[in-house]
Amino acid sequence: MLRISGTTDYSGFKNTDLVVEAIVEDLDIKKSVLADLEKHVSKDTIIASNTSSLLIDDMSPALKNKKRFAGMHFFNPVHKMPLVEVIRGKETSDKAIATVFELCKKTGKTPIVVNDGPGFLVNRLLLPYMVEAVSLLEEGHSIQELDKAMKKFGMPMGPIELFDEVGIDVAAKVAKILRQTMADRMAESDLLDNLVRADRLGKKNKIGFYKYEGRKKIYDPMVETFIKHKEKTELSTEELQQRMVYPMINEAARCLEDGIASCARDVDIGMIFGTGFAPFRGGLLKFADSEGLEKVIATLTDFEKKFGSRFKPADYLVKIEKGEGSFYK
């Protein structure tokens, strides 16, 4: 702590080896700050952005030396979550990636290298899980039922609790960004926007899906007025878990096909250390292998018939099942 100093200008930046930008998630503001910053650092300084939703390749045009620029996505709460996604843009150098990766390790974090793309890896995988939880709410399943089902599965908290933890406004914003490329895999709902308009943002302002009094989380019946209930679907606990977890497996297959992650191991490290995904299951794709990809594909196909095209098994998932038969060889 004694080595930290504050400043309101760029004095002192010329002596830094690496600078992490962590300002508001606004592309124009970030580009303006990055362009200013580059004038005040040495030619060898690595510049990283702690962005959670903006593309590295969209920000890099602000810099003259694009090779020095990478993403460094921390997860909230930062002091508790060990994962950092080290994001490689199209022009990011190996030196920049290696430098950021080593720094993460020195600070006690667990880094994984991912390629640039909407939501990077972890947020892209988490979105289908959380969006499906909203669909299940609208199909008449209770908040408590969904949270209980996923805690029983081994998650540290349920999906509805997770909305409150990350902030419903943040979740709604990320969903809008990812909808541009993932609309076919997301059910339409205005529930999150309606909660934001009612200033129900989650834990940070003491009311979201739940109410918060001190450390206590309390069910608030008023939240039901925001949920548009359709005809209730009768699903077992296992089917509820499959509705939320199997779409993540499907999306993970697409991430491997797109080259966002280089291997199944990185996906599993990202999910365990970035979301707390049930560690005893070995990670998302280790779990998929233990379930059997044939079962996963058959269940997704059944869900596609019952609940819509968003469950259609990814071509790459089918290819893996027909080829190696599992994510881990």
C-alpha cells in the first residue's frame, strides 16, 4: 500500500512498465483516454484495458502502437475472484500477452489467454445460463426454486442471486451487447429492463430480485409484479439444471470453434475461477463429458422441439460427439 501514489494528471506515467485502464464502459471515452495516455508513456510500456464488454479491436485504433495493447478483464469482486481473462486483439504482440500473463501470476491471479470477441469467454458462456433463468421465471418457476436447483447442482449461488450480485443494470447492458451476435440463442424478455427502470439494481442499492437488509437477503413478493407469467412448464430439478447448464455447454463448443478459447481446459479454468462453477464437477466441459455428449445433444434437441430454436445443438458440438466423442481426449 505504501508504494501506491495518486495523481489527477499524467505525471509519473512515463516511468511505468504497464498501465491498466479501468474507466467507464464507453467506447468513445476509452478511446479518448487511451490516445491521451499513449502520449505520456514510454515506447515500451504495455497498455491494458480492464473492459468487460467492449472489444479490444474496437479500442485499439485509438493507439499508434497497437501491438502493445491487450485486454485484462478482472472479475467482481476483484479481491475474491481469482480469474483474469488476458485478451488478445488481432494486432496484440506475444510480448504484450506474455507480460500481462506474468503480471497476473505475480499478483496471485489465475490468468487464461482468450481471443477478442463479444463477451470474451466467461461472460459469453454465462449469458445463456442467466437468460434461461429469466425464461424459466416467466414460465412460472419461482426465484427460490431456480436458486435452490443450481445450488444443489453445486453453484456458489443461484442465477437470480447472481443477477443481484453483478447488478441487474450491468447484466442488462451486457445482454444488449451480446444480443447483436447471439440473438438466435437468447429468448426475448424485457424483465431486466423493467427492473432497471424501477431502480431495482440488485445488491448495490439494496433491492433487485431480492431485498437486502444488512447481510440478510429477503424474498420480496413485489418482484412478481414485474414477471410476465406464461403457462407453467412442469420440470424436475434435473431438467431445470439442464435448461440452464446445457446451453452453456453448447456455447462453449462454439467458443472453441471460433477460437475464443484454445482448449477445453481453458474453458473449465475460466468457469471455475471466474464464476465459481461447481468445482467438484471438474468444470463445464468435464461435466459435459461425464454426462455424455450424446445425452447432452439428445436433451438439447428435445428442448429445441419443446421450447424453441435457441436450444439447437451447435454444429461443432455434434462434430465433437461424432469424432472424439468428448471434449477431453
